[in-house]
Amino acid sequence: MDQQLDVSKLSDADKKELNQILTNEAQKSNIQQTVHHLADVCWKKCITGKISSGRLDQSEEACAQNCVERWMDTNLAVLKHLEALRSQ
Amino acid sequence: MALFGSSSNNAAPSQQEVKTAIVKQLQQEAAMANARNLIGKVNEHCFEACIPTPGSSITTQEETCLSQCMEKYISFWNAASRTYVSRVARESKRLGGAESLAMMATPTDTSL
């Protein structure tokens, strides 16, 4: 296995392509991490009652959407204020 | 060692084969890590929601609740993912970024 996956024999073009693919995968994984975090936080806020169905109902879906959007707003607001503080 | 199946008669793998093998292995590991992460969260939240007072054995009601909770959590995760991805795309467009963020959404139901 180790010798089958010998990267050193790859051409420069191949290395470059591989590098690009790895960067994309890393980005994807980063996003998935964020979504795990978001689902975690928003589940606590949105799913409070007893679970009586396996399907996501309309209000729960809307809550999930609002929760994610507001989390993003929070993110941006914090950055914006930080920027303001910095330039004081 | 059957990574390349019967196509390899002990010859050194071509560059193309090495490349695809690396990518494939990486993607499998990433999918595994993602699934493990998801299962951990499902466990945490559904235990919280379905087993408020642990009894001496699991009840059918609790089991039903756990199945429903799990399905709901996955749908919830996908909803969060869709919203997040489209928001990030919107923001990066607003900032004039030409970054292509199209391929970053991988809803769990396709990777599980």
C-alpha cells in the first residue's frame, strides 16, 4: 500500500492537480465541520418539545433556516464591530 | 492489496492509478470522519431527547423516539447545510469573490 501510493513519482502537473483536489477536500471538510456545529447549536434552540415524527416539519425547518442565518449575521456583526474597535 | 483489483499484475501502478488511489482513500476517510461526527451528535441529542429518565431497560417507545430523532436530526443537518452553503455563496458574491463554492455542499444522505 505504501509503495503503491508513492507520491514522489508523480509529475509536477499531477502533483499540482492532487494539491488542488486536496485543497478542495479540506475546504469541504471545513464546511462540514461548521455545519455540524450549526446543527448542534440550532437543534438545541429549535427542537425543544417531544419528538413525535421522524420528519422535519415546516416550523422546524424554518427555525433551522433562521437560526443559521442569524448565526451568520452574528458572525458578521462581531467582525464588523471588531473592525470598528480596531480603527478607533 | 486488492486495491486495483485484478488489473495489476504486480506492475508498478501508473501515475494515474496512484493519483486516483490517493484521492479515493482521502475521500473515504473524510466521509468516515463526517459520518462519525454526525453519529456522535445524533447520539448526544437523541439520548437527551428520548431518554429523560433511564430505566432498567430500553422501552419500545424510547426506541421509536430514537429512530424518529435520528431521521429528524439528519434532515435538520441537511437543512442547516443548505442554508449555510447558500448564505456563504451569497456573501462571497456580495464581496465580489469569484470563488466557486458550488461543490462544498454534501448532504449527509448521499455520503452515508
